[in-house]
Amino acid sequence: MLVTFHTPAAGDVVMFGDIAVQLIQLMGHSGKVPGVLQPEDLPQAIRLLKTALEDHSSSDTDVNSINEFENNDETEDNDERTVSLRNRSFPLIQLLEAAEREEVQVVWDS
């Protein structure tokens, strides 16, 4: 499943469903798809998401993944690259902040 986040303030952001649901939950929502964030709810959702990502153990994973990738002598076809939740959330955070600036809602659906 893919989840698409829409707002009039920015282009759409498409994510794999499991990652999107996890980020929606970190924003303080149930994780159900479809869903909506009203303009007045955006500041708290952004704050909750950023705080959760700072506390998330993915920062340790980022360092380990980079070190493993740099020390790997195998061909590029066999490389497994891990993308942290923090990095995956960046486009969504940009979308949320744009919606907050323009005071418009954010909607997500599959």
C-alpha cells in the first residue's frame, strides 16, 4: 500500500504504507488511512513528530548503516542501504510546515 499526503501548500508526498502509518502515529493520530490534519492541529503534530524522531533510536542506526555501507567491498547490486525514519520523514515535515505557513489542511489517503 502507498499513502499520499496532499495539501494545497505543497506538492504531494507519497510513502510506503507502513512508514506513513508510523509517522502519522508519531504525529499523535491513530494511524488510520485516510485522514486529515486541520490547520489548527498542524503546530502540535509537527512538534510531536520532530520530538519523536529526535528520541527515536534511528540516529544510532544511521551511523551503523553508513559505516557498514562504507566498509562493504561487495558490488553495488548487493548493497543494502538502510534509510532511517528521520530521513524518510523529511519530505513529510516539509509538507506539514508549508501547510502550517499557509494555514491549510493536510489530507492523506491510499
